Amino acid sequence: MQHASLLTIEQQRSTTVKTAVAILRPLFQSAGCFRFPRVVFFPNVSSTKLILASASPRRAEILRAAGFTFTVMSSAVDETPVPGESAQDLVQRLADAKAELVAARAVGPAIVIAADTAVLIDNEILGKPRTTDDARHMLAKLSGHVHDVVTGVTVIRLPDAERRTFVETTHVRFAQLTPEELTSYLSTDEPFDKAGAYAIQGRAARYIPRIEGCYYNVVGLPLARLCHSLTELGWSED
């Protein structure tokens, strides 16, 4: 049985780094370098936990289906657009706010993933409908036209706070809805709590003959670009 005082491999590596810093700091200062380079030690990036800064079941399902192991932390922020703010700036600002809110509460090493999605048509940003009439207005506006779905993503690595951000856009063609189809769709719970008042992964799929771009972006989390950002931050499943 190992003695309780024995250091793990990761602790040994951390101690080695700290010892090196203690030895080199005086040398840098004697050479006139009064600001010693910042050293951040990562025990094992591949063991870094992932945190989804979203209560969205759709985003969680995307990650789960792709084989990711993660935890969820709530990240409620004020999603009111700033006057004159573009859809791209809005979703990136909100993704930043969500990620930073969770990063301030999380314990590293960890990587925080946050996203925000909006629908854009004729320069009008469509968020989540508040009422049935609101949802009806949104769907009527989308009916028979092409609109953009934009998702802002922010990924923050802890504890050094290195981040990656991006905005993904997908073009979505919506079929012309008959009054009966519109009423029928509104009678379900699907239009609510979703940007643009529809879910491409649900009943609304029958009204979407074509998209250009990432399907998962329309659902709420552009998976391929997210994986690229995770790789850039050194995350690995191995």
C-alpha cells in the first residue's frame, strides 16, 4: 500500500515546474528582466473536463451523441440586444458572457463551452418567442423564404483563460406554410424556447427542404468547428 505522502506523477511534474521557476526567476531579474515570463502548468490536458455552459437539452444532446463526456453549469444572462447590434455581434457577445459567467465559478483544469443562437431574416433578429402570437409572427415571416441561423461560440480553457471564439452561419430555406400547417405547428410545444420559433430536428423538418452549411449549427451548436477549437486548446480524448 502506497504511503499517503507519496506524490502522484502530476504532482511531481508540478513540483518540478515550480522549482524551475524559483531557480530561474533570480537569473532573469539579474539580467534586467524584472517581469518573469508567466508559467502556466497543465498536468494533463487530455484529462481536462468539459463544461457546457448551457441548460439547452439540444446542445447537450449534440455533445452526448458525438461521444463527449461533460458536465452542465447554468449560464443565464440577459439576452436583450443592444440597439444597432448585428446578429453576429449579439450571439458572440452572449456566448462570451455565458462562458465567462461559468468560468468564474468553475474549478480547473477545465474547458468551458458556451453558445448562443439567433435567426436573421431581412435584417431582423428573431430570438425565442414569448407568446403564441410572437411565434406566429416569426413563422409567417420565415415561410417561403431563406433565412440565416447564426451561432456564436466561446470556448475558454482554465486555469489560464485561453479562449477561442467564432460565429457560424447556416442558410435555411423554409417552405411556404399553409394557414392549416401554421396553426397545426403552433399547437405543439415545439416553437417555444427556440430561436425563430422552430426546431429543425423536430416537426419543423418537414418544412425545410434545403440548408447550406452546418446542420448542427441550426440545432444550436456547430459541432465540427467546436471540435477544431477544442483541438487548438490542446484537448484530447486520449
